[in-house]
Amino acid sequence: LLDQVDLQRLPRHVAIIMDGNGRWAKRRHLPRIAGHRAGVQSARTIIEACARLHIPALTLYAFSMENWRRPRAEIDFLMRLLREYLRKELPVIHRNNIRLQIIGRSDQLPKAVIDDVERGMAHTAGNTGMRLNVALNYGGRAELVDAFNAILQGVRHNGVHKNGFDAFRVDEQMITNHLYTAGLPDPDLLIRTSGEMRISNFMLWQ
């Protein structure tokens, strides 16, 4: 396949909505957890391929804010699977000079998950290769809300409000600078693994 790839036209930022695991398992008469484990294997393959191709950024939409509506047992399994993945794969990620970053409202995740995530980000913070963003407790609308609140906080901190807000304007670049993915190229390839043509509250500004 590599021989068929035009290395001069590779995307700079690949974004992937990881879904369809349950349907994959159902078609094979397997439990949903088998589908989630297969999804982890696919994620590993994707990360390795993008790193080898020197893609600057890869974003994996792993757990949305809407996913909290799933059965408690399934959510607990997904959190255990995430922690298991981090423990097993972090050394590989680090050896490949990949920098791990979590985007979304990760502070609302279970404490054990937060601890593992923060440990992984700290361990790879100095890496200069591909940026791997894992979207956890993520929603595109929430990202925009957080961006605007960060802008307003900056305005208040800098004292602009003393002269009123009449002259204050928000432009596209200002919003971009306050997104979770600030400093990275905009995604130029979006893949949904189930094949559906919906973005499901993912990166709405694109």
C-alpha cells in the first residue's frame, strides 16, 4: 500500500471518529466488549501507520459526552480498557517520539483515569514527533463553549471590561487559538470507522 501513497500529498492532521464496535461484534455474534477490544487493536494500527508516515497530528474521538448515556457496565469497561491501553502502549508511544494529549473535559472522568492520563501526558510531554490527541468526554459544542469562556476570562483578566465590551470583537483566529487543538493544523481528513456520514458533535468548527 505504501507504494501507492503519494507522500507529497499526505494530510497534516487526520481525525477519526471511532465507532461501530458494537455493530461489528453483533455481526459476528460476539459481545459488545469484543468489539471494543477490536477497536483498540485498530487504534494501535492507525497510530503506528500515521507515525511511520510522519503525519503531524492524529486525533481519535474515543469517548463522547453523549457516551455517558450508555449502560453503566459498558462505561466501566471502556474506562478499564482505556487504562489498560495506556499502561501497555505508553512505552511504545514514547519510543516512537509521539506526544500524547487528551482533549475534552477530562477533569470529569473517573479519578483513576485522570491519573493515568496525566501520567501519560507528562511522560511524553517532551516528545517532538506526531501529536496524538485522544478525545475523551469530548463534544464539539462543549469545545466551543470552553473556547469562548477562555476568551472572556482573558478579557476580564486583562481589564478590557473597564472600558466596556463595545469595542471588543472575536474573530476566527482568536477562537482557533483557544480550541483544544490550538497550535495544530486543522484536520484535513476526517474518517468515521463505521462508514456513516455523520460528524456527531465532533470538531464543529471545520
